[in-house]
Amino acid sequence: MSLIMNSSFTLPCGQVIKNRVCKAAMTERIAKGNNLAHQGHINLYRKWAEGNIGILLTGNVMVDRKNMEGPANVVIDSQNYKDHIDELKNWSSVGTEDNTQLWMQISHAGRQTPGEINASPSAPSDVQLKIPGRSYGLPIPMSEEEILSVIDKFVFTAKIARETGFTGVQFHSAHGYLLSEFLSPDINTRNDAWGGSLENRARMHLEIIKKCRAEVGEDFPISMKLNSADFQKGGFNENESIEVAKMLEEAGLDLLEISGGTYEQPKLIGADHISINPDRSETRRESTIAREAYFLEYADNIRKAVTMPLMVTGGFRTKDGIENALQSNICQIVGVGRPLCADPYCIKKMMDGELEMLPSVEKTLSLGPWIFSAKSPIKLIQVINAFGAMAWCYQQIKRMAEDLMPDNNQKLFNALRKDTKADKQAFKDYLENN
């Protein structure tokens, strides 16, 4: 029996995706202090392109080096783009092998810019992000001139993406980054044309899509990543997400990816039992938590309001889970992330009938059943589980960037130690170059 996941799909812009699986965006954190693309990105995406995946989404490509997710992000701006044109072309060349789509995820970190990079990041309002053990500066509310400038930066980066051979773009409006911040009424407290009503809070998104379409043409895929909810009291909620989805469809979006959560409420990694601000946290429904896909139920409600293609990312691990989600027609594309850090070829193996279940990072990291119990009352253990898995994935990405295969025997604390050391070095390299 043929798999739905291995069937092609045509986007509204006319581009054909060879199958229904997307490598979800995961921050590579491998750029040097100059924030340029290099051979590491080429090595990494060559491996993923060999894995028979329909769409490869890059990690955050930032539009402003003063407002980045991390010091080792790739940045494309009007000052530096010529310095890595060849590397960007080589990156897109390997990432589009075997009729694979390579889309650039374009982002601005807003108030989630680390304080070591910018003590006064740009944001809709001066609502500061406070996370224990991390340093985030007091944001400076953006002027209208600055907002218009950032819109142009998103569009400029999309233009460079097309010119260097990337086959689509995704604008990141989830997980608490700048575009997501503009949508969230607890963060966007403005009373001008860019705040207040939902239409005003979504204005930046619509302007970016309109200007981007005029720049890249009608046949170039434009997508967006949107929170189903922030899961924070007073924040962007499920009903607002549905209304914004309608606006994005009207604006001509080709694909909408549904996600959720922020740094304060990390539901995006399935960490429902972790909250930085528990008094303000809103949990996902228990029926939703029990499902294989984190945000499929929320996507179902959006599907009832729009007809444009949807993508759901987070939690997919079994062939049956992926096939059932696609057969339901709630989503047309399924996003897979962390399993591809354990085995870059696992999707191909599943489509070829070699795997029924994708690699489990959590199983790979197991130090004994007690430490990874989902019902463990020990919050520290839950934090180690969630963020240790992320560190482990970062280490595998770095290995593949060095043209090595993942080390599935790497231990949790070894990954955390190496990741912490790499972060410190990355900040040092960034500060030396800026």
C-alpha cells in the first residue's frame, strides 16, 4: 500500500512538493562570529537532502545582527550579504538535490535577543523577558520608522534567498520571536496602528507578505510559522490564532505551520510540565497532550476556518501517526525535527518500509527510567530531560556540520557540557567580530 506521506502536493503558488514531510526548522547554531554561512551548513544540509524529505526548512536566518536568537546564527542583511553569496548558493545547491525544496526560515528575535548580544533589544513594547539563569535586556519600543525598516529587512532577506537558489521562505511568527510578540497583547501594549486590535497587531505580518510577494513573484512559496496559542494568560490565544490564519490566507500565504508556546511556556518541545511563570501558564488540554502530534487538535480548529495548506510540527514519531494526520486532511504537510538529528535518513527508511517508528531522542538520552518519567515530581529532572534533549540535538547538528554522522551513544550530561562550552565560545566569537 502506498503511503500518503510519500505522495506529492501542489502549493497554491504552483510549486510541487515531492512528498508530505518537512524537516522542521531547528536552530543550527554553527555560524562563526561573523554570522556568515559556510561549509558546515553545506555538509549538514547535504545529509538531510539525501534523506528523501520534501521540504528542508533552515533554522533561524536573522535579519538584524543586533537582534538575534543566538550568537552563532546566520545573518543576511544589506551590509554582509555579498560576503557569503557563494556559500549561500552552495548551501541551496546541496539542499535542493533530488528535487528537494529548501526554504529559508527568516526571523528577528525581538526581546528574546540574549543580553550579551544586545542589552536594549527592539520589541513592540518595553515588556522584558525574565528567565532564571539567562540575561535578557530591557526592550526599547520600536518607532514606526523602525517597524517599517524591519519589514523591509524581512523582504530583503527573502529576495536574497530566492536569488541564491533557495526555493521558498518561512517567516517565523511563533515561539516568542518579534512577529509573535507583535501578535501577543501581553507583550504588545502599543496604542498606535501596530497595537491594540488584532488587525493592528497582525499588520506587520500582512505588510511583509504583500511586499515579499511583489519582490519574489507569484511562483515562489511564502509560508509562515504561527503559534496556535502562547499558552500564557493574557497572551495570544487560540481564537485569535484562527482569525490571524484567515488574514494570512487572504494575503496569499502558501503554507501555514502551526506551533505554540514561547521561551516562558516551552510547549514547542512538548514540555507541558515546565513553565517559567507558572502563575500565568495555560496548559494544553489533556486530550491534546496524549496525542502523538502536539498541535494537531489546534490545527483542526484552524482547518475549519481556512482552506490553505497547513503544516503541523511536533511529536510525530510513528508511521501510523503521520499517515493518520495526513489522511484526516487537517494538515497537508507533517513537520519532523529532532528524530532527524539522531538519523538524517530516518524518513527515507520509513518510506522504504524499514522503520515503523522514528528515532526517539528521549530514548537515546535515557539514564534510567526514573530520570525521564513524564510524571516525575522533580522539576529539576524534568528540566534536565527537556533541555538536555535540545543540547543533545545541537551536538548532533554540529557533528553533521563536520561531515560526521550523529553519535547516538552520546550521554546527556556530556551533551549539556559540550553545548554550554560551545555557547560560551560562540558569544566570545560574536563579541570579537562586532
